Amino acid sequence: MNPIDSPDRLAVLCAALVLSMLLSALLSATETAMLALNRHRLRQHIRQKRRGALRAAALLQRANRFLAVLQLCRCLSNGAAVSLTTLLTLDAWGEPAALSLALLVALLLLVAAEQAPKRLAALHPEPLAYLLAGPALWLTQSLYPIARVLALGATVLLNITGLRQASARDWADQQALHLRIDESAARAPLGRERMQLNVLDLQSTTVAHVMVPRPEVVGIDIDDDLDSLTAAMRNSHHTRLPVFKQDLNNVVGVLHLRSACRWLTMEQRNKAALLELTQDAYFVPDSTPLPVQLRNFQQNRRRMALVVDEYGVVNGLVTLQDLLGDIASHLSSAPLASQGDIFPQADGSYVFDGSTTIRDINRALDWQLPIDGPKTLNGLLTELLENIPDNPTGLRLPGYHAEILQTKDKLIKSVRMWRTTDASNELQANTRD
């Protein structure tokens, strides 16, 4: 294509391109500034009748509408910038330069219209939020019907494809919150960012991650003789004990320590009297999120539950103390300094108990071991090896190296691990059957 004949057309295209990039930058700054506002100071300014604070509060009362409109406007402004760049390039220099200049403008949009405005807004949220609240409120009131129609179209598309809308929405909300925390990290106190991200991760944590695994559950087998039952109660360090018949899958109740003391003081102790003192067992699915289970404990006035899988098999036991302990660890602003099952070595490696949960290892050492499968280190290594090794065995996995030091009773008891600089894409075991 020949160079453009009209300088006016070039000027118009350049001006439109600059305006579209400026609009995108303002939208990015508005979003970050609004979400980074100090709510306590905002309430103070509302009581003082500050106009910017009142407008910002009106936007935040319906933040979903505000964010939907901002997303729509940013998509339009970014698309307009790329389209204008293509037209300008085709008119001025022809097709060969179109792709290169379009990529350059896309990079400029990412830096000048996304990252830089967001960083600036995160450092100075209050003045920017109050300044931009008026235009943002007008945009939200004017364009929300269009954003609503587009959202309904997305809902129809999800219904057609069979995707779960609630899960997708929750995932999007989680990702958005993570992004906001990352953007405000520059002005947050030391450690605050990590604590906030840990709290967000609670929603993806289930009772299966914090339960006492089945091999470690301490209970009472009602088929044992009276002397064994008496010894089990007297030696127990737990307040509540599951009572089962031969196997933990056949739970007949839960015995409280107070009830056990009453049974131990009876002149004529028998199993029938013991069963009368038990409470009904409380079962929960292993996929229950921690916040949900905490609320269920409160509503059902329970402190212990047996965790079952989709087939009804008992996989472990979870208590209110386990949940509160895990939540408290998420509220910590620093990595766990020490763990009873994690032993640092002089050469930089660590020795772990095989029952240590992968989540605890990741949190304590800031590692990235996979958490979407087995919950313990023993389970992870057993799954990779597909057997229980009789001799010390080395194992390589992406970014880490493991040496199994001790096995006992069909379980991996002790493991030595360290980071490696070479992270392969496939898991490789050094020993095979």
C-alpha cells in the first residue's frame, strides 16, 4: 500500500491511538486504586462528607458491577489501540511493518497502560481513587446494562459446554484477589502479603489435607477383651476415641474421656454398658473445605469427625483442634521456622518423617511439591515408585531429589530430600523392579 496522502488522517489515527492507551491506563489505575483503598480511612472521609469518598463508597458497594464495566472498557480500549496501530501502519508503511509495530504497541500497552498505572495506584490509592471515582461511577451506571448482557451470554455458553459456573466464578475471584495482593505488595508491611495469600489458600484446603491419616488413628476395638479395653482407655492421650468393630470402617460410636472414666469406675464393667456411653459417629467427606467444616463443627456442636472418601471408606480423622491449628498457621506472616518432622542437615538437605504432609513441607520450606494427589510424603513417593522399596532408594522428581532412608510396616518412615538445579519434566526413579 502506498503512503497515506492525507496528513490529517495520520494525525487523527495517532491521536486516537494515544487516547485509547491513556484510557486503558486510567482504567487500570482506577481498578487498583479502588480495591487498595483503606476501608477505615474511607469510612472517616464518608463521615466528613468528602465527595470523592462518597463516590468511591458507592462504587464499592456494588464492586461486581464496577469491575465488570472496567473489564469491558479495558477490552475495548486495548482492542482499539491494536486496531488503530494496524490501520496506521498499513497507511504509512504498508503490510511488512504492520505485525512488528502491532507487537510493539502490545508491549507498550502492557507496560505503560497496565503495569505502571497499577503500581502507581497501589502506592497512592486514596488520591487517585477519589479523583477517578466520579468518571468511574458514571461509566458504571451507563455501561453496566451492556456488561450484564455480555455476562448472560457467557452464562449461556457455560451452560452449553456443561462447565460449573460457580466453580469458575470462585476460581476467577480467587485469582483476582491474588492479583490485587501482588499489586499492593509494594506498600504493604513486611510479611503482610504472604499472610493474605495464605488466608486465600484456605478456600482450596480440604479436611483431607489436615486429617490424621488412618494408620495413625487411635481407637477402641469393641471386640477386644475387657482388660485390653481398660488399658486402652487408661493409656489414651486423646479426649475422644472412635469405637469400632474389628475395622475402622465399622465404627459404632465415639467415646468421650468423661464417659470412659464413668465406665472405668463401674463395679460391673461390660461392653454393653460401654456402648451405651458412646455417641453417634460424625462422618464428613474428604473434599470438604476447611472453612466449611469449621462452620459445620459449630452448627453440629461437634469436635471430631471421621473423614470418608467417595466410596464411604474411612481415610482418617479430623478434629476441631486440627482445623484451628491449620488456620492459625495460615494466619502467620512468615514461613514455619521449624517442624517436628523436618530436620535440616548441614549440607543443605532435609530429613523428613514419611508421614509429614506435603502442604507442611511446602509452607515450611517454600517448596512446590505437587499437592493434587497424595497428601503425605510417604504417599507421594510410594505412588511414584509403585512399590515399597526394601533398600535405600533414590528418586528424582522435577526440581528435587529424594533418598528413602528407612521403610517399616509397608510405610516409608524416613526420607532425605534437597532441591536440584536441574528440574526435569518427567519423574524418573533410579530403581525399578
